[in-house]
Amino acid sequence: MAQRRIEAGRRPVMSLVAGMIVILSSVGTPASPAPNGLGRTRVSIEDTDEFITAIPESVAHGVESLKGHGKPIVCNEDDKHDTEAAKAARLSVEQGASWGFMHNELNQCVPFPFQGIEDDRAVYGMLHTLTTKKKTTSYFPPPESDGGWRKLDDPDNIRRLGGMDPMKLRELKHWLLESDKRGFAAVVIRNGYVVLEVERGNRSKTDARRVASVSKAICATVLAIASEHSRQSTTPRRMSFDDLAFDYIPWAKPLSDPRKDRITVKQLLNHTSGICPEATGARNDGTWQYILGHSGDKRTAKLAFDPGTACGYSTHALAHAALVCENVTGKPYDKFAVEALFKPIGCEHWWFQYYDGGEEIGRHPSHGMGMPARDLARVAYCMLRNGRWNDRQIIPKWFVEQTGRPSHNVTTPEMRFKIPAQTFSLGWELPALLTGEDGTPRGEGIPSDARYKPGSGGQLIAFVPSLDLVVTRQTGSSGQWQYAEYLRRACAAVMTE
């Protein structure tokens, strides 16, 4: 091949191979104008039939403008070090250019020393990241009756395939067994492998015991699917989360509080609707007349606050959401949930809670339900995979994305549990935002993209996209537990590359 040598002062800088665009960063000649949108460079671009040489002030800038020449682009780096050079490598590769490195203080003289990563840990660490094959996400478990989740028991496989620290998983198992005396089934899944499964009395595959408030996250997820189906005109009615909720709850008319007319579907899901009689001691369950405010109980008849002005954790609000789903889809909530979510992702065991409403309202399913730990993990895993299962989009991607950030503007603490209102997002919660103030749970050590939903009695569903991690626990019981601590310990068991 023909080669050209470019001089910078008296020192030869680089030999260039024909047919290639080489961007250098160490040449120290005076600046001169350059074409192709590169601005001013320290050496002008030389454009011949064989090659182009361009030296912009930042190696990552201007690559896009050079692509029109139809030649490979190589950014050769010399004078940047440490994090600055690592950033240049990342930006260059992101723009479609190759990137090379010769440390100007270590690799430019004879004898030629080279100590690998020790020359520049930031740079070679970035090169490792950029050249490491990304993990595939094509695995989806078959139903438990057809083999179910793949599972790792050997410590070497847990480390190699699951990317988890076997010792820390053993410590987590011990912690789970000592955290309370309840019967339970707990599952930790990494990279699609069950890396930890702990059972005490409950069977993780088949025991569909009550999951308490975990059902709130599932109900919100099912309602998102209903909304998406309605956008595709496959349901009797169209609905978005910004619509007025009571337009879809005809059984509640006449409204027991005129302010209910302003409640949106979204506010039912993020606990800002004002429907939170539990904060005043009202029981969670009852007839539909009681839930909808027509039983004569003032606690369910009147809102605790104007919609959207505060945050009050509410089981009643999610019962309303189940009715919204029924009205939009034309199917009882449980039937739609099974058809649209549970069966497509391979769940096999579940049950739903029903409330009676007499002749006037009738008998309808609420959002309350039971499900085994392994089937709960399927819901979280589908969320982890951006709502996809095999080749189907089951849960809308927009919903998965929106659960990753606060879904309202309320900043005062939640009325009942006093945790930050911003942790509540469309039926799910953002544990990293927990502050730990006044004895409340803390989010330290939990990645910012984690979503979870605790349920009374030590029950939990959680997923962490950045760690490819799913965590569940099911007890069928009630009472307090250290939910965030479980997730924090599971996250800490993930091995860093």
C-alpha cells in the first residue's frame, strides 16, 4: 500500500495507510481552517484519492462529517490520558470510528515500554468495556410444567454464568431464614438464571398464596396493557392514564364526593387520588358499596385531600383501578389479566379476590390476588426485558419506562408510612429514593433504576435493569419486614466485572 508520512515540526508523527481516514490528536502545528464541518484543526485536512488526514481539537468531534468520504475512520490518540482519553474512546466508537492509543509519555520512545492496563487503567478499562460482547437477552423461561426457569447450583456456574458471588448468596440465604419466622419462598434471578431459591413451608413453583400489596404493581401493569390495547382499538373503550377515572366506573355513580370527578387513572395508581381511607383506620376490604363510598361510612365516602395535592397509600384506589380495567376491556379484571399477561409469560398458578355488590353492583374481582414466587418473577422479568416476552410486546414499553421515574409532583411525605411521595410511580415504587429519615427504610446501595413493590408480610417483587436482576419473595402473611434490605443484599451479591 502507498503510505504517507506527516511531519509535525521535526518529529515524525504517524505513518498513514492508504484508503483510510486517520484522526490524530498529538500534532502541534498551527491551526488552520478545515472543511467538512470540522471547524479549525491543528493541521489542515489533506484529501486525496488515497486517504484523508484530519486532526480536530477533539478526536470524537467531526467524525460524522467525514463519513461521507466512504472510508474507514481511525482516531489515533496520544496526548489524552486517564478519564479524558477514556471518554474520547467511547465517543469515537459511539460515532462509528475505530480508536487507537499510544500514551505519549510511555509508548512513544525507544526502548518501547508497555505494561498493558497499568499504562492507563481508565483507558484500558474502557477498551475492555467497548470490546466485550454484550449479554444476550433472548432467554425466556418456559412454563414450570414444561421445565420452568433454568437454575444454577454449582458455585462456579453461579459465578461464571450468573455473575453472582456464591458466598454473598449464602449470606443472603442465612439472612432470609433469620429475618423472620414466617413460611416463605424467595427467588433471586440473574441473567435469566435462578441463582438462589429459598423455601420454608412455601413452594416457590406452586404455592399461590396471597401476595398483599404486590398485587398493586401487577394491577397497574395489567391496566397499562389494557390502555395499550385500547389505543389499538381492540377494546370496547379507549383509555389513557390521564383520563378521568370515574368515567370508567359507572357503578360509583352518583359520586359520594364531588371531588372524585377530578381523579385521573394515573392518580389511582400513584396514590395521589385522595382515596385513602386506610390512613384514618378504615379496613382494606369490604363490599363494593363500602369501597365506592356508598355504605354510609364517611371514611370511604369522602376524599382525604383534593386529587393530586398529597400522597396517601391506598388499597381502595387500586380496587377502583380493577373496575376501570373491566369497563375498558369489557372483561372482568381477572379474566383480562390472565389472557393479556399471565398466560403469555407462562404463569400457571393464581387466584383473585372478589367483592360482592349485591343486585345493584354485582360481584366483581378486585386487584387482590395470590401467585407463587417463581410466577411473580415472570412479571418482573418481563418488565426487566422492556415488556417483551419472546417475540411479543406484552407490557407496553412506555409503561416500563415511566415506572422508572416519579409519576407525580407531590413532594410531601406519604400520609401513612411517611416515606417520600416520589417513590411511588404507577403502582411500582422506586426504592433508591428512600431516605431512611425518621426510621423509614433507606435506599442506600440500591441502583437508581430499581423498581419494587413490597407487600405486607414480607412479600416482594423487584427488578433492576442495570444488574439484570429479579428478586421475589412470597409468604401469604401480613406484617412488617425489611424489604429494602433484601433487595440491597441481592444487589450487593452481583459481581462487578
